Amino acid sequence: MSRPNRNAKLKILVCDGRLSSNKDISKSYDNYPTWSIPATKAIDISMGEKAEITRVDDMGQVLREISSRPAPFYSLVVYASHQISNYMGGMKIRDIKNIDPFLPQLIYGTEINMDNLEKSMRRGVRYYAGDIQKLRHTLSEIFYEPEEPLRNLAVVKTGGSAIEFREQHPKSQNLRYVTDELLRVKKMPSPYKGKPRQQIIITVGAGQIGNEVKGHMSTFPEAQKHLPRLIAEALDMNLRLVHSLMDESSSLFLQSEDFYFVHKDNARKTILMPIAPHYILARDQIPLQDSDTSTLAMAELYGTPETYVIIIKRTDGVYDFDPNLGGFTTDYKRWLTHQERNKRHSVVTVDDLLSGKISRRGTDKKGDPDDNYEHLIENSALEYYANCRNIKEILVVHIAPEELYLHIRENRYIHVPTGELVTIDPEKGFKGLLEERVRDAFRGVALSRIVKTPENASI
């Protein structure tokens, strides 16, 4: 089960063939001078009780060990510099990158020439430390923990279904309306004295591409080892699509390895990140494909107990069953019939969703039930949220509120799942309603909110 494991030791794999045993690592260095500290000892000295070290003799063993574990498992892999030469190591670095694309790879020591170091960097190594002082600094980046939280933070996830909406409606501008509104919210002065402007981190889901990847793996289990890289590429592409609609002078796109740049100075801009820091994923046992859980992990790492998580999906809330059931069609009578007994919940608890009290079975493009029983939010994300300290509520916003309404006359519309009637300003249209709901979410106002327990529900 995914949950914040703040006190768990970080699993580090060290490739250092000059030691003969994993046991009693700290007692195995007596034959080495202090100016030539082996990689295993250097990690042990630098990390102390925070790390659980596994040592192997060669690069082949590294590859086999990582291949035998579900990614992400290790928080870091370290190569003693003497393991990398013209004849060994280089191609296995690339193979490891393919198995776990976010796994940090580090070379330690001075027994490597510049040519081999450059080749290693091209193939997937991101970090190099020649001595223990540099190693300690590098480890502080890899396992960065914010010195102070981001006050007034909201983490916004643009779900895969929100991106899929544009694919099905090529002329839709809704995704741009959302990104524009997020930038406007970011620029608004805080209405409260002493409270900073809104801090925003944006992330995404893998969407339709992710679903295709998962379906492929289900059909071809032998291809499972490629799942992490394909999911990583899907997340990266979807986040870049979102970023392409934003002003680069007021937004900051960060690769997952650059998470230590998330601090109050850079938070003056809207930050975009594809996934939570790798060591958090490994420590808390969050699979790469669980983007909802990754989103919550970001909020937990950077936020305060007042942090909101806003999920922009293809639904405007939490219902007894999917409000799109019977929909996605011009047969409106069919849709209305399917939705007669549906009900939207203004507040639901984690237990309501996990217990099955509320159905989370999804709907396909024809309005029929599909095989996704974790629609809206993943079970792992709900379990994770139940143990979080720094997330107040999860709020749901529809990427296209017009999708759930039928036109009656003039400016009057009926909301199919609930029967509510609304009047839409003819000048603003549903664009105005979408912008309003995005703004409201930053104040903790949404048609549906997910809380940990009934006692956590704010007024």
C-alpha cells in the first residue's frame, strides 16, 4: 500500500567490486587510506542510518538486481568509478535508464577518464562526485527536503481525461481557458494580510496514451519491463502540451530530477512537474503509473496542512455513479433515463470511495460502462491521502462544464445528472463558468470535495 513513509530507510544500490560482502559494511574499510574511500563506505558515511545499502560486484549484477524489482524500488544507484571503462558498464547504464527512467544514477570516485564520464552522462548518469565532500552535496540534492513549506500552495492535476477532451473536440479551447485562469490566479494579490500569493504546482496524468500502454502490457505481459519508460514519456509529453499554452516568463517547467528547485523563490512562477521526486516514489512505494498518488506526494512534500489538491477531470464532481453513463451521444433521452437516479455528493470521505459505497466505474466513449473501477481517483491515492499531514482537501473541477448540460431555451440550461437549472451569461458562456469554478477551487469551493473523515469537512 502506498503511504507516506517518512521514517523509512532509503534503499541505495552500490556497485563496488572491491568489497567481498554486504555484511558489516562499516567494518570493511580498514585497508583503505582516508583519501581513497570506496564508494560503499562513502555512501555509508554520508547517509548513516537513513540508508539501507545493497552492494553488488559488477554492472551485470546491478542490471539483474534492478530488473528483478518493481520500479521504483531503489532510491539511488551508485557506481564506483573503476566500474566504468571502455570495456564495461556503459551500455548497462542505458539499459537501467530504460527500466527505471527516473532512477538517479551516480558515479563516485576519480578512477574514470573524461571520455568515459561523458559517455556515461549521455547514457543516463546524471550525477558525479569525485570525493566525499562533493558526494554529500550531491546527495543533499538527490534527497532534497524543503527547509520550509510553500505557504498557500495548491497542486493542480490536469487529468488525462481533460487532455483527452481536446482530442475528441479539436476546436475546444477549454484547456487554454484553464491554463490562462491558473496564471491569473497566480498573479492575484492575497486577500489576507501576511499571506503570500497563491503558490501553484501543475502536474498531469498519462491520459489516453497511458491507457494504451497499460492495455498493451495486459495483452503482452512480456513487454512489462518497458512500462516505466513509456509512462514517463506519456507524462512528459502531456505536461509539455499544458506548458505550451503558458507564458514561459511566468511558468517554470522542471524535470523530475530538478525537484530541489521547488522553493519559495522559484515559486514566484507557476511550476510544472511531471512526477514526484523519485526517492519519494521509491520510499512510499508509489508505482510510476499512479499519477494521482504522485500528485498527492508532491502536495505532501511541499505543502502545509492547508494545501489543496485540485483535480481537473471530465466530471464536475463525485456521484453515485458516472454522470456520463448513457451520455456522449445525441440520444439525450437515453442519457436522461440513465441519470434519473444519480446523485452528486458535495462532500465524500476516503472511506466512502474505498468501501464501494460510491461507484467509480468509468464510462467509455459510447456512454457504456468500461472496465476501469478506479475512475475519478486511484485507490492508492485515497490510501495515501488518508495518511497525509499536509493536504486539507481534494477538489474536483470539470474541464468542460458544458458537457453535462442540455440547452432548454435562450440562456437556460439543465444539468442532466442532477436536474439543476442554470442561466449562462451570453457574453461569457460556459467559458465564464469554467473560469469561475477554477478560481473557486483555490478557496476550497467546489461542487464535490474529498475529505479524510467527516470531521475534516470544512464549511
